[in-house]
Amino acid sequence: MKSKDIKSIAYAFISEDVNVYFPDNDEDCFIVEKLVCAACKAFWHTSLNECYFCGEINYYLYVCTSCGKKYSITNSTIKCSCKDSESKLIKACVNKECLTNTDDVLKSFSITEKGVFDLDSSQSLSQMYCIKCGSPENTYRSFKIFVFNDNEETNFKDYYLRINSYFDFGDILILKKHIDINELVYAFITELTSDLKIDQIEYKYSSMSKLIKNII
């Protein structure tokens, strides 16, 4: 059975929308995989939709067809505050220059489909371009993740000897350090050597979210 540390770190990756796999017969690690931009390595969100016509992303908003006022899709408002009897709240593209907002035929069609980003709309598609640098190319990054907890692993040398035979180039070792009972800091290393001095490692991360983004 996987240790609590392995499981807790694995779930932290899952919460950041990273794929996690547990290899058979290996209790010391797990494997993570994430689709990223091939150019800048920013996360590539397969669940993120873009407008087919202009590439604008989905901001999860309702837009009034009469006055253009925007509402969060979590808003319970049924009608816009403009009180236009003909107004509708649709999941429209927010780019004012988009063809769905400037071309009368496409605009009418978009309203019919309840907006570009409605679940049943044919006017959106999954992310095609990196939202950070605009690159159209993506790739998968994968790592084998090991975890050392200074509160439970009393001897780093013993831990090193246990995992050294199958810690390969490109694998990641995450280190957890307890500042006090309620505070943890994290570090990670990509090279495991016999002369590694654990007391000289710099713990740069105060949260798993920051650590994960830097690893990926």
C-alpha cells in the first residue's frame, strides 16, 4: 500500500489537473503526466474552450444580447437588469471584434445556439493555442515522483540506498520539511547522488501548488 505521503502528494498533483499513475509493484513513487506548451511549457488546458472564429477563451460568463452586460454563469439572474423584454443571457464570445458579434448572420446563429460557449454550441473547440505565448504546439511532460518526509524518514542515507537503484535521470525527488506542527515547506531535486547534503537543500516553496507549477 502506498504511504500517506505518496498519496497526499499525488492528490495535490491531481488537484492541479495533472494526470497521475501508480506503477505496479512500486511503493516509493508515482508517475505524473501533463500536456504543456511545447514552446514555453505553460499548462495546456484540454478542458478550456476557445471561440472557433477568433480564438478568444471561455471566461464562463453570460452576456446580455441587448446591452452587452456580463454576468458570471454562477449568477442566478434570469433576466438582465436592462429589463429589455427581448434580451437573452447567452454564453457569448467576449471579443467585441469577433464575427459572432459583428456579422449579423453569425451573431443570429450564435444567439440561436445560446452562445459560442454553450455546451451544445458548434462554435467553440478545445484549446488550440497556448494562452501564455500563443504557440500552436503542445507536448506531454512526464516524471516519476519520489517523496522524502523529514518527519517520517529519519535517515536520508537509508532512504537514498532504498530508491537509488531505480531513481533515473529525469525523475523528481520532492522533499517535505516541517517548520512546526502546522507549517510545511517543500523542495525538489532532479539528481540523486551519494554526496547529496540534505541540510544544504534550499526549501523554496511554501505550497504544493507553487512547487507543482515549477516542476511541470
